[in-house]
Amino acid sequence: MNRKYRKTVIAGNWKMNMLPSAVKPFMEELKGYLPKTRVCDVVLCAPAIMVPALIKAGKDCKIAAGAQDVSKYEKGAYTGEISASQLADAGAKYCIVGHSERRQYHGECDMLVNAKARALLEKGVAPIICVGESLEQREMDLTMEYVAYQVKAALSGIDASQLRRCIIAYEPIWAIGTGKTATAEQAQEVCEGIRAVIRRIYGARPARAVSILYGGSMNAKNAAELLAMPDIDGGLIGGASLKPADFAAIIAASNQE
Ligand code: PEP
């Protein structure tokens, strides 16, 4: 982390877990574990239907609400879709785009991820843009080329003032939900590479200011080591964000200097 230039963000991704009625008890329990002081921004990304409950329950402990997906369309006849303006109006401050599960199970391509990120920025919702390589790509030594391509595609047409509201999450697919974490060195290498890609597009200052998160089996035990890396500015956390004590421990780990 480098808090001199950029904010630290700890974001939970509940995926398709939890019920709206479970949000309040979850938050009550989480509050009991939260460290007294905190230097990071905390967000929980839930299915959109839970955003109002998250806002209500998270208000007094300053936990922001985020969604997990958005339509690329602004409005109209798109049954089942949820637009960026609907998320913004409901109070969502963040929204994940390009999560590998959406890429894998819903065929989302880099162009669509870019369109979704732009739709969110138009409405003032911060996109958490996920990128990351498969195990095959890592074994073929294609990690940085592939991730650089994903980052460039996702940021296409986004100007430097909009970039300030973007968060990048590096999530190696082989580490998501598998219990296999990238080593702190592996994660740092790619996050540093992502910052270099952004520097080439936007210049040194904007690149220095972008928060880049690591995601992939981050937990209460490994968080401190990952977050100590200079280019890892927080975490996107799946499984461990469903357990109040574990999520709070990760938030506490981000307090380190
Ligand atoms: C994720 O879904 O973004 C994620 C990182 O999941 P997990 O922490 O469970 O690997």
C-alpha cells in the first residue's frame, strides 16, 4: 500500500450468497469486530436487491454499498437488466465489472466490460474493474501480456478525470475461491505491471493515484503480507467477506503502515 498517493480499499464480494434479511444481523456482528480506527474505505458488493439494506445497515459504520454487475444500456426494453442510473439512484457507490465469473459463465468480453465501466462512470458509480489470468495463461508465461490487454481494453475511452474514480482488481482466476493464493511477490509483480500499463496510457501522476486491489482467496491470515506490498492497495474478497470476523480482520490488516 502507498497511502501517500492513493486510497486503500477493502471490498467484499458476496456473489450470489446471503439473503436481504441477513444483511442487518451480518452488519451488527461485523460492527462488533471492526477495529476502532480505520484508514481504508470499506465496501460490500452484493446482489443489487440488497443495496438498500446494505446502505441502511452500513451507515453508522461507514461501509459503502456496491453492486456486482450493471447493464451497458442506459434504459429501455432490456428485461432483467439493471442500469447504472438505477444503481446510482438506489445509493450504490461502487459496482464490480468484468468479474471472472461473469466472463466465464455469461460470456462477457473485454469490450462489454469497457462499456459497463463507462456506463457506471457516466452516473457517478465507481467501477471495480476485474482482470486476471487463467492457470494455463500463467503456465504459458502470458500473464502480463494478457492482463495488460484486459486493462487497456477496459479503460479504452476513459479519460484521466474518470480514471480517478476507477479501481482495478487483479484477480488471478486460479486463485478465486480455490484457497490457492498468489504469493505476495506474484501479486505485487502483476499489480506493479498494471500500474505501468496505466502509466503508459495516462502518465505518472494518474497511475500513481489509482488503487489496485488483489483478489483471490485473501483471508485473515494472508491479508497483512499481501497488503504490505507497495502496489497492492487493498483487496477484493469473496469467501472471507461472508464471515464478519474474517472480513473485519482483513480490514484491520489494512491499518498497517
Ligand atoms: C472474488 O470472488 O472476487 C474472490 C476473490 O473470491 P475469493 O476471495 O473467495 O477467492
